[in-house]
Amino acid sequence: MVSPSLSATLVAIATILNCSDGFVTPKSPSINIGSTTAGSNTLPRQSCNNIIFSSTPKLCLLTPPTTTTTSLYSTQQEASTPTDGETLQTVFSTYSDDNNLMSKDQLKSIPSISEMLAEGDLLSSELDDMWDAVVSNKSDDKIDVDGFVQVYKDIDDLFEDEGEEEEEGVDDATLAAVSAALAAASGADETELAQAFDTLKDGGDGSSNTISFTQLRQWEEITSLVSEGMLGEDEFKSLWESSGDDADDDMDLERFLKFNNALDDLFVFDEDEEVDEEISSDMVEEEEEETEEEEDVEVQQQQLPVITETDLPPAVLFSQLANENYLVGEAELKRWGELQDMISQGDLSQEELDVLVGRAEKAPGTDGMYVDEEGFCKLAEAIDDLFEDVDDTAVDEPEQQEEDFRELKVELLELLEDIDKIGEEEGRLLCGLDCNELEQERVLEVVGEIERETYNKVVAASNTGGGAVSKDELLGEWELLYSSSSTMKYNEGLSGLAGGLTRFGGLKQKIIGTKYLSDVEYTEQVVGKLGGKSYEVKITGDWEMKTELSLFTGKPANVMSVTPDNVVYGPRRDKADHWKSLGPMNMLLLSYIDEDLRIMRGNTSTDTLFIWKRC
């Protein structure tokens, strides 16, 4: 943690730099040709812990504005500066004439250069000097692509020179004094930490040169931070592990110092917030003066409404956007709500818009700054053309897949319902146990189709590379809709107890799974006929879900293994290990599952189906 001596040293550094409040205030202009803003912005004031005397801007033709991030100990400026010939060639070809030459008016028509001239960031005399230096033919007064690149570099260098002049404003003596003060503060802080380390080492008796994880946790600094909620246990453990190569080793002095440096970094932003609260009133006034002009522009723009209607004919839209001269320029385009939405949502980039605007035919006598109705209509059509190649069928694919899924699933459920209705009329057993061969083949065909679909969670798990379906997908109560098991047909049910004066009345399966238990319970209805008595048969056991290689495909398969324990019916309770009729349920492959439908196949006979519906 930062000691009081370090804080005093920082105050001393501020005194050296003649900034009694502990701050210096650099400025950094931001120039962006191709965007809607330009001007000079004031960066947040920097802490004297990191002396930043200037920052150098970069001119950006077709890239987003510079982004500046500031912390208490570091200031980084990230900018994307196009320097490759391909990017500059694209800009030049957009605004040049048919002979690949560019006039001074065409150069000024580039939106952001015109803004720089209008707002005073670039003087007309400066641009004239740059132009005269590169123009090859005084009578023609036009430049080629090489001249355009040189003008671009001259504008860029103009602002770099400003940054260098500011940087030269700090003399070597001041820098030396600051460096010495920081070094003294760092040395004092390490001395205090070394004393704290000696105290922690085995009670300070000098018998060991290291401290343990527990000893460090009991350090008053750490216990105080944890009790006040400023440091979490997980953060403390992470700092311990990251401070050394082996997290299990005890901590020596070098690792202890590294740990404290990392601990200090956790509170950099908190210190920034405290520093920001101490901004003096003169700094606030300076920022307000610099933004006054921008606020005036915003007020003027707010006086005119944004056109929010969509799909308006270009001619109608032009009439609503046009200024008093019945022309549309950059300011008017900002009131086109649909266009601004495209830019903000990333459907259209500012660079793409600048190129389209540059290609649009400009109104005579406007120095390439405005378009008339004809030029605007062509611009609107060009923007629409960017979206014409989108394949509408690709958008409809998820909906089509969902529709196919519903059709297949409905077809399967209706087929099973018809089999049950016919079976009821003809006195057959439920769940397709008495269906004919043709009906079985039709069910098997539809099941094969639905199993291959991507919405099948078994297929989805296989496509992701895992192959295993989560056991949680199976939990709940399920009702048997259909089975083609020859064993169940022979026994007229699962338990084999139905027959004679009773018949199979349906089967339910309840699957339970917790961290410690995996239980399964079958409830079979045995229905009396001709005076026979109805009752339930309950079969309980354990289950597990595992992945095994299929004997038929050689690929990983999800297998549900059931070990039955007891069979309970009426007052009787028997062990299930000798009930051969339960065999078909003991080992099944999961071939399909969604929110409410599950299909299992026999482990040794894949044509054997068990179709369950969630209750």
C-alpha cells in the first residue's frame, strides 16, 4: 500500500512543477476527417504520479476518432492512423475528377477538412501554403495522388509540431527533480515494507526468511482491507498466486514486494476518483469555454426536427431535410433518422457513407458541399443498393427449420395417436404393442427423419464435440407412447403380470437425479377385465447416463443404464434381479430428446423403439 511518505513526496513533486493542487493539465486536439466532429478537446487532468506534458494527435481520414483512457499512473492514447497507400488511394479516387486529378475545391469538399477550416483548426492560409508546395502545374492548379498524400502528411505534421512544442516546455532540471523525488519515495516505501516483512517472519525472530499464506493473511493491512470490504478473499488468493511462480511456496521478500505492488494496483481507480473530486474551479471554467461553441451547434441542430419516418420516397425525404436553399449537406444528413440508426447499429459505417457522399453529384456553386434533389435521390438509391444483395432466404432459414420440426413432430404424434385409436377399436394393447408390421415401419421411418434434425439435442451435443447429453435433460416424469419391443409384446407389458382377467393399461417412468442419488421408478397400470381387479405395479431401481461406442456405428452414443431393485404389487415386494421381463429397459440408447419428447433405441437391436412424452 502507498505509505504517508510517498504521499508527501507526491506533494513535493507538484511543488516542483508549480502545480499546488498536484495536477498538470495537458491538452490534446482530436482531428478526424470522415467523421462528424472535429476540434480541440481537453483531456482529464493527469496525476503528478505520471507526468504527461503533451500528447500528439494523428490525422485520420477514414478511421474512428482517437480514444483516450486515463488512470492515476498511466495515460494511453490509442489511434488508428491510415498510412498505407491503398487507403489514401481510395479517398483520392473518390474525390478526384475523371483525369485522376484533384482541385483545391475538391480537396476542401472532403467533409472533415471543410469542418476544420470552418472551425479554425486549420487556417486557409496554411492549406494554401501546403497546396502551393505540391501543385505541379500553376496554370492547371491541380494535384495528383502523390501531391494529395503530401498534403495529408503536411496537415498531420502541423499538429505533431504543436505536441512537440508543448513537450519542450519542461526543462531538464524539472525532470531530474521529479525523478529524484519519485526514486526517494520508492526507496522509503520499500524500507517500510521490508520492516513489515521482518515482523511477519515467524514472529520476527529471524529463524526463517519466508512467510506463509496464513501469516500474510493475518497481516494487519490485509485483515483491515478484508474487514472493510475493500479486498475479497478470492482477490487475496489471486494476488498470492500471481506473485510467484509456484503458488504453494512460501513468500520471500522479493515476492512480498511484488505482492504489494499488485495490491496497490487494485486501488488505482479509487485514487483517481478522489483526485477527480479535487478539480479546481479554474479548470472547470476552461473546459466550459472550450465546449461552448460545440453546445451552440447542438442547440442549433436541436431546433430542427429529426426525420424519424422510415421507407419514405427519396424526393419526399429530400423536401423534409433540405435547408432554406433547398439543398442537403452534412448537417442536414444528421437529421435523417433512419441513416443515423444504420450508422449507430453498425449496418453502415461512417467510411462507407463518406465514400458515397463523395461520389454523389454536387450542386453547382456549392464548392462540393451540398447536393440538390437529383443528387440526393441518387445518394439514397446508392445506400439502398448496399442492402439489396442480402439473401432473404438466409433470414428465413431458422423459421423454416422450426416449421419443419413442428411438422415432423406433429406427424409422429398423430401417427401414434391413430395407432392407439385403431388399437382401441380392435381391442389391441396400448402403446403399439399389437400394431402390425406396416405401422411399425412407418413409425421407424418418421423417427429416423426426426433424429437427424439439428434441433435434436443429441445431434447438437455431438456437433459441439462433447457428444454427451446432460443427465438433467432426462429428469422428470415420462409416459410411454409407443414401444416395438418384442419382449414387452410377449409379456403384454413390462412386468409380465398382466394377462387373463387383466390387461396392460399404460406405463410411466419417473427419473430422479441429485448430487447423491439417481433413482428411477416405473409405474405400470394393470387394468381388470370381465370382473378382474385393477392394480399398480411399481418397479424401482438406480440409473446412470454414460457414453459408450455404438456397436453398429462405432461412434460415441448416450446410453441409459438401469439396475432394477424391487417389484412391488399389492402386498408383495419381490427382488427384481430374477424378473427377466424387465430386460428391455435395462440398457437403451438415447437417440432423440427435446423439451417434451424422448426416443430410446435398443442397445443390441436398434429397430426396437421406446417413445416417451413428458407428463
